[in-house]
Amino acid sequence: MTDKKPSRKEQILQSLAHMLEAAPGGRITTAGLAKEVGVSEAALYRHFPSKAKMFEGLISFIEEAIFSRINRIMEDGKASDQVEQILTLLLAFTERNPGITRLLTGDALTGENARLHQRIQQFYDRVESQVKQVLRDAEFKEGLRTQATRPSPPTCCWPWPKGALRNLCAPVSKPCPARTGQLNGRCCSPPCFV
């Protein structure tokens, strides 16, 4: 049985993610990326019309990976468990993909198109809306109430994972809370629910 070889487009995105991981704080050039992939710059542009589109391809990968799993998490279980699972998912995903974490923190997008920063913000807004949905469901299905004010219930647990993502990108990275079990009790119970 043969393994399916990734398409050239997938190879370009994988190489881009690898370069983001290998050179923290470094700027990615199309010439360097072409060398990493083993193709000419012109070949890169046959698959992606711009470097911004390459970054958008990685952002689309992030969205697909995270939101397909969030949808499964939201299918059943208690709300506090769901919120914790969503936050753990986000932290574990970024820990396994340090290059992609540089995108999520905006580090890799310094000097890039403002549209890319908006895409990352939309990603966070979408995750936050999923958490809000879980908290609303907790009120209706489980009779739980959040301690936070009505307009912004996830604020009780939301800043914490963003800070953890920044720590993962730090030059001397701290252990991931998702792996060390530090997430338990820090986001949902009791800060979010009464």
C-alpha cells in the first residue's frame, strides 16, 4: 500500500509552517520558501498568487482543524467540560504546531497585509462565539449561571489561553498548560459559573 503524496500546494503550506517554527522571529521570504520546497518562486506563484494567500491557506487549515473538533466537543457533555475541552484543544493544537502558533499570536504577520491580521481576529471571534454558545446552553440546559456580566460571559476564561499562546511563542517556552493539567479549575469552575 502506498502513501498518498501531498499535493504541491500542501507541500508549500507544510514548508511554510516548518519555516515559521524553525526561525522564530524571522521573516519568511518567497525565495527562502521556494528553496525549502525545492521549486522556483514562479512555481510558488502558480499555486498561490501572493505570500498573503499562502498565509491565508495556513489560516484556513487552522480553522478547519479547530472548528471541526469544536463542533464534536459541543455535541454532548456538561458545559464546563465543553469549555475546558475547547480551551485545551486550542492550547494543545498550538503546542503541537509552534509555527502555526506564531500566526495565531500575530508574530509571523508583522509587516504583512492587514487582511491577515483581520483573519486571525475573526478566528478568535469565532472561537469566542463558540464559547459563548456553550455558556448560553449551560444556562438553558443545565440551569447554570455565569458570574460574568451578560454581554460578555467568556471574558472570565478567554484572556488566559491567549496568554498561554504567547508563552508558547516565547524564546524560552514554558510547559503547555494543556499537557501539565494546569487548565483544570482555572477557566470554568468556579470563575465562570455560580
